[in-house]
Amino acid sequence: MRFERFSSPLGQPYIADIEEIPFYHYLPGERVLVLEVPGCPLHCAYCDRVPLARSQDWSPYEPLRVADSVASLASEPGFAGIVWDGGEPSLHWDNVVQCAHSVHALGRKVGVATNGGLTADLLADTPGTVDMLLVRFKGFTEETYHALGAAPRILASSQALVEQALNMGVHVELMLDIARQTQQQEQEYTDMLNWILQDLRRSIPLHLRAIAPEHGFTIREGPVMPFLENLVESARRQHVGFVYLSNCHGHFFNNTMCPNCYSVVIDRTTSPLDLSLVTDGKCGQCGTDLALTLEKENL
Ligand code: SF4
């Protein structure tokens, strides 16, 4: 659905299911207003948003207009708030912070999806701005980032951001682009899992984004699937709780499974989402915590 209350040279803000961002463990089944911003510090060869990523054309969102829109959307059930996406939201951070104040004043949530531009220091300097954060990783070596034209040490910066956000109580989900079916790709994935296990928490959601332009960016089948499925199964063997194939729409590995008893607790192959197998954020079968945020607690 398009949301026609703004004008933007790059396209209209739009309303999406929160799972489309993707956030799978924060207010599942709710919807958000997505505000896209131009510019990106990376130059991925497989970029599917070149006009947005390379544009310099920008005028800030007016906080009062954003608030007005959020207020009208908030009268509908299941509206969570806004999510900044792009492009790279950290390039327009003052605008993000200003609008966040307006949205929070209405008791709604603010999400940010970053490609690595947002830093731990910027987040720490603006506490209370972000409720949910998606950190997209392009690989898990500095060399992979270097090949994408990134500044030095952007991988380390993204890792520091995740750790800072968790320390601040921000809900965090991770994404890793899977652009190659190679041993190097598997090694980077293994290194990321080890970081999750050693320095983060095994319940943090990790979305694998399959990059296969020849099959489209919404993948259902094809030669990449066995490779991707092996990656998910490898994480499950190591008890990393929630790894998803989130752009393989309709795939079983988009479901949330209890990491203890393996019951499917949220089936994402159906719509609307059925949360009846979740009890107070726990598995309805065995009581294991599912690391879900289900309530807008300050409303
Ligand atoms: S990070 Fe995303 S928007 Fe930026 S160049 Fe890469 S694919 Fe495009």
C-alpha cells in the first residue's frame, strides 16, 4: 500500500508489514510506515536500489508531518510506528532524531535499518532515538567490505554498533548478505556465528539475504536453496536460536521455531500471522523464551 501524504523525489513513503523490513521478533504481525532516505557509503555490485543509493536529492522529512501521519495511522489496530530505511539513514541522522521525538511523543516505535553507516558513538550520543535496529552485514571480513568500496574497519564498526545497541536495551536483529556459494562465504558465516555465540546472545535473530539477481531478489527455488538451507541447519546445530531465510518468501525457514522443542511457534507461510502458539513471549509447548517483544509497553 502506498501512503500518499508525503511527496518525495525518490518515491512515497509506504506502509509495510514489519516482517518485510525484516524485523521478525519485534511486534510481529504489526505494520510500520517506512521512510526511505538517499545515499549509501557502499557500492555493492548487486545493489537493487541504485537510484536511491546514488541519489543526492534530498529534503528532510518534516517532524510535524510525520507526527500527523503517525497519529492518523495509530488509530488503526496493529500500527507499530516508523522505520527508516534506504540508502543509509545515518547520513541524515539529525532528521531521524527529530522525527523520533515526534513519534515517541505519540507512543509509537522507531526502527532503523543500517548498512553499516550508523556507529556506536552516534547511537550512544542520541539515546532513546531507536527502539529496533536492523544491522545489515555485507560479509564478515574487512576485505569483503573493501571490495564494496567501504571505509576501513566498517565491519568492526558494525560489530561495535550491535554490542552498543544491546547494551542500551535496543532490540537488534542482524542480516548477512549471501552473495556467493563459496568456501569463503561459508567461512565468513561461521565467523559471524562464532561472534554471536561468544560476544552476543544466541537468541539474536539473524536474517540471511540471498543475493541471486538471476533468480530475482525474492527467491523461492533454484540452485542457491540447498546452500542456504545448509547454512541455517549449521546454525541450528550450534544452537544459534533464530536464523531465517527472510527473502525466500514462503520457505519453511521463515517460521519461528522453538530452539528447545522445535515446535513451529510462528508460521510465516500464512497471513495474517497466528501468534496463538506463543504464550507471554514463550513457547506454548515447552515454555522456552522466544526473545520476542510483543507489547508496545509504554502505550
Ligand atoms: S548497502 Fe544496500 S543500498 Fe547500499 S549499495 Fe549495497 S545493496 Fe545498495
